[in-house]
Amino acid sequence: IGARHLGLVMHRCFQTLAEEGKDKWTKERIKILESSIPAALKSYGLPSEIALVEGKKGMAMIQNILSDKVGQWILGDHKEARCEYSLTQVINNTYQSKVIDRTFIDKNNVRWIIDYKTGNHTGADLKTFFNNEKDRYRKQLEQYENIFKLSGETRKIKKALYYPMYKELLEIK
């Protein structure tokens, strides 16, 4: 019941962490998130008990992304870095807006498009789960790539899913 809401809250947290910068990722700052995550979940109408359980999952994701070298890199300072970046395209005379969780240009002049996945896998076979997820989200990430190309992007583009609960970056090729 709370997973969708937790995803929304975590995307905002990741945006805040990226925009504030690594120097602000102090223990005190993280402690503030410990109470603000459940409060944000309650604002979506979740009961207190569920908000607290989901809040603990959220804090685990925060701790993971900040302790993971790849997570730090994703949230780090990059050229043309954007979070929750809204782009619009016209398909069959209809405007379609897409929101990209994180995009930036790396030191090799490659544009990255990263989609956060905050869900929790409860099955045993994580490798199969990740392979299924890549198949499931490939088309979505290709749409994001196409929007950038239609907007004039000429650099190489890499697309990936990032799972903070597992410290896992899955590149979509």
C-alpha cells in the first residue's frame, strides 16, 4: 500500500541530496530525513504504522545510496545535471511529458539517463528479477533517449536503472 508513495518521497529525497551536494550529506542532515520521510508519507494519507515501516525502508535506501560509490556518483556534481527533469515530445500531434529521475553528462562527455527504482524484491532470485526489470523498463528508457535526441542531444547516451535498496546499477543497452 505504501510502496508507490515511498517511491514519490524517495525521488524527492534523492533530488534534494543531489541538489544540496555532497558537503551537506552530514549525519545531522540525514537524521532530519529520518523524521521527515514518515511525515511526508503521512501527508499522502498513509496511516502512522505504515508510514513508519515505509520510512525505515526509505532510510535504508538513503544510507545505501550515500554509502555506495555508484550511488554517490549518481547524486554527485556533474555537468548539465538535472533531477526530476521534465521533457515534452509531440507524438501524433499529441504532447507527451516525461519526467526523468536523473540525467547528467559524465567526465567522458556521455549523457546518462537514470531511472530510480525504489521497490523491494521479495523473491529469492535477484538476478532473474533484475533481468526482468531491464526488459520491463527498456522501452521507457528508450523513449527518454529519443526525447533527448529530438531535443538536439548529439552525445553518446547511456541508460540505466538504479536500485538503492540493493546498491545496483543496471545499464540498459
